Amino acid sequence: MKGLLYARVIRMKKDWKSLTFWLAFPFLLTYIAIRLIGLWGEDTKIPIGLVVERESQLSNQLIEKLSDVAYLDVRLLNEREAINELEKHELDSVFILQRQYEEAIMGGKRKGVIDAYSSNRSYAYFAVKELVTSFVQDDVSRVKAAYEVRDLFKEYKTDEKWNWEEIVQESIEKQETQQLLQTSFSYLNNESGPTEDGVFPIINTWGIWALFSLMTTFFLFDWVIKEKREELHIRWLFTSTGFEKFASFGLIIYTVIMILIDALTFLLLSVFLQQQVSVKLWLSLFIFRIVINLLAFLFVNLFRQSLIYYVGSIGFTLILMVLGGAIIPVEGVTKQWSWVENLSPITSLLNEQIPYVWLTVLLGLFCIWYWKGDKLRA
Amino acid sequence: MLKVVDLEKSYGKKKILDRVSFQLNRGEIVGLVGENGAGKSTLLNLLATITRLSKGTVQLGEFVYGKKPEAIRKIVGYVPQELSLWEEFTVEQNMLFFEKLSWKRRTKEECRQLCLDMQLEQWKEPVKSLSGGMKRKLNIAISLLHDPLLILLDEPTVGIDMKSKNEIGKYLVKLAKEQGKIILYTSHDMNEIITFCDRVYAIGKDPFYINLLKNNGVLVEKL
């Protein structure tokens, strides 16, 4: 055992630079990818100017609603600045809430309460205008509903005190708690909810990590090709361990190191990217690591040339990623054919489950490989 | 002692070795010659337990070839014709790597001494920067790490300079005479065979080598 470990250390020490690089690669790439996607999201926000001629409760509510829209970059300006920036095409469009905005809404009017400006490059103007209109309509409808209630009170001559604000507040609360119209797109059972910015994440961080991790694992396991090359074949026959035992020990050592790196990666990602890491996720990560290491180990044993192996492993990774739903959601397919879920171990990781089928099959194949090699050696 | 009786090896219908019998004693260094394809490498592979024999019996010391090849490999050192080394490692790393996986424990100093005995002094140098002769010496040194009784060498000096050939030859003679090793090795260099071997076996149908060696006063037997 000591000899095996020492020999493995000699091998690993020789490749420590590439080993370190590939071990850090999944964390770095995941972090960069998530950050870039976030930045890209910021850059693609539509800049609009909002001019409030007189502050009121309803105007503030509208500002808040528009600011909550993920794809809008709302800038509060005065009229002159807003028009100036629009002319310079730094704003997509400008909306001016008139002085009598609140009074008009309270009076049930919805026309002529907001002036809208656009330029010949206002590509999102109509969409934003529709959105603003819908928010205004929202308030007007709420007011109308309140007046309807008041009229009903009058018609039936009820003694109860009528409270306009109470009705409006109740209406807002119901809309928020019951999510009458809001629907969110979430990625593959991602129940983490919106981020601090109120944005629902479309991409699953662990899915991105799984992609890089799988690819890295395949690349790291090219040591098997180096160690079983033709010229060394004879040497292994004249060692006390033989190739199978030495390579299997290598598999264990690599797996232990990679589990530790994965744990560190998960901690760092949970800190830097505010990802939730549950106990179930830890457990499925642990098994996922064992499964993909076994998979890479058995896969690399099918090859003799590194280049062909690299090409093969990239293709294999992509297949597993697509089947696992880490690149495109496959919920539609899995709802119809549930067995598709078992085709990739990534599905189990994203669902925080244990890939029993993969684990059993791979352990079985590993035993066959070991036994066959031992038999050939004898 | 290595005793081979009526050894046969066939690949399909093609018989490569047909009823080969011979005996090698401790302290002997014996050459094996023959034209290409005569079966020299096949015979060495059989004796090294790399391939299985079709018929006949082979006995090395107390071990009879057959069921437990690993027990025999512990006392056989095989030097392949191809360089079987970690090119990216230094001489030291190569020696220590294979020592750790060997049946016999050796200290770092012992490993280094093994190299020095063969005039291989570049202990810290990477293998890829060594000359062909130095690589050959390392190839032999690794095969001797587990201190084998029978040493089989398949053209160990092919493609190297005279000086290195001489150093390797002298070291093999020393191993046989001083440590009682049994050495069987193949070569196409007749000068080497004449200089270092006690006896020579010729294999194959062509009498060229037998005549050549007999004319030089070497004791040669046909297998």
C-alpha cells in the first residue's frame, strides 16, 4: 500500500501543474460563466427615463413596479435631462407622469395621464409602453372596483363604514399572495426562487458546474492512457501490483482528491454566488463524483490514443449534458418517458437524487474489468 | 538451473518452436542467435511467462512453468527490446517508481548503485535527454530491481555505440560470474556474442550463424 501510494505520488508530482489547473477549472469556469451571464443580463436591460412632475403615493407605486421589472433599467430624471438623453439615444423611451396623475387615476381616468416619448431607435418602446399602460390600467381597475363597492354599499344602504384605501390594499395583497397573473420560468426543479435582485435564475449553477466537472474529469483521466501504453505493458507484468491494481488505486486517490476539491468548490460557489447547498445536494454530489470518476476510468480504458480519447470524451460529455437537462430543459421529454432521466447521472445531481442505476452498472463493469485484467495477467 | 524439455509453441497452425530442449546453469551467460523470425523473441517470451507454452516442460529452480506465472516472474528479469521507461521522468524517478512496485525493497542508494554499476551516472537527468546507450542501461537496471535469478535480454544493445555495448556486456558477465545469475540474451552482433557468452544456441533452419560462430571457435549448439 505504501509503495503504491509512493509510486502514485511520483506520477502525480510530475503532472502537478496540469493537475492543479484541471482541479480548479470547474470552479473557475462556473464562477466566470455565471458572472458573465449576470453581466450580460445587466447589459441587455432596456434603459427608460421616468419623469415625475409631482410625487404621490400612486406615482411612487408605479416607479416601484417598473423598477421591479427585471429587464428594465429605470432612471428617474427631470424632463430636460430625459429628453436630452433620449435624443442621444442613451434612453430607449421616456415616460412623464403628469402633475395630476394621482387625481386622474382616483377619478377613474386612464387617458392622458402619462406622456410618452420615443426616438427612431426605440426598439423596445411599444413593449415598454404596453407594460406601463398595463400598470396604470391595473391601478385604474382597482379604483374602479373600489367605487363599485362604494356604489353597492349605497344601493343596499349598508351601515358598514366604507373604506376606499382598505379595498385597494386588499386588492394589492391578493394579487401578490395569490400570484393571479405572475408566472416564473425556473430551471429544472430549481426552487431557489428569485435572487436578491428579484430575478428568477434561468441557469442552474450546478448544471454549469456539472458540465465543466465532467469534462475536466475526462481530461484528468488521460493518465490511464499514459500508464497502459504499449511500451510499459511488459513492465506491469513484472511488478508486484500489476496494472489493474495500480490503476484502481489511482482511481481511488483521484476520487478522494476530487471529492475534497468538489466540497471546496461547493463552499466557494455557495459563498460567491449565493447558492443554496443542502445536505441532499452534498450527498448527491458525493455519489455523482464517484459515478463520473468510474465512468471516465472505464471510458478511458477503451482508448489507446490520447487525441481520439479527448475527442470522444468531449462528445460523450455533451451527450450526457443534453440528456441530463443541464443545457436545455428536458422536462417535457421526461414527463412522457420517465426512463430518459436515467440516461445521464447529471439529472440525479440536479434533482438532488442518487443515481442508483449508474452506480450499480458502473461498479459491475469495474469489477468485470478488474477480474478480466487479473485473468490476463495470470 | 533452467531446464527446457521438448518445448513447443504454435500460433494457429504455424509452429514457431518445435521440440526445443536445453539447459542453462547458474553463472552461465548464454547467447541466442538466429535469423529474423526464427523464434528467438518467442522463446524469451515463453521463458518470461509473457506467453503460454503449447507443449513441453520448463523448470526454473524449484518452479515448474504452468499454473502460477507470478511466482516465476518474481525470479525472472526480462529486458524488452523496446525501451520500457517513463521518458518524462528522471533516472532517479524511474528507478524509484518501479522499485516501489517491485517484489523486492531496495533503498534509494541501492537503486543508484545499480545504475552506477552499469556506468549510468546521470541520476537526476530526465530520460528524454539521455543518449540511446544510457536509456538501454536504465532499461536493464529497472529489470534487475527485484534481483532475479534468470535474466532474459531481447537484443539489449541494439542501436548503441561500442563503448556502451562493452559496458553492458561486462556488467552482464559480472552478474553471471559473481552473483550466479543465469543469463540468456539475443543479439545480431556476433562480436558481442563471441566476447561475452560462455555458450551459444542457434535457432532456426539457416546454418549461417552456426557456421559463422564455429569458424570463430565458439561452442555453438543447434536448438
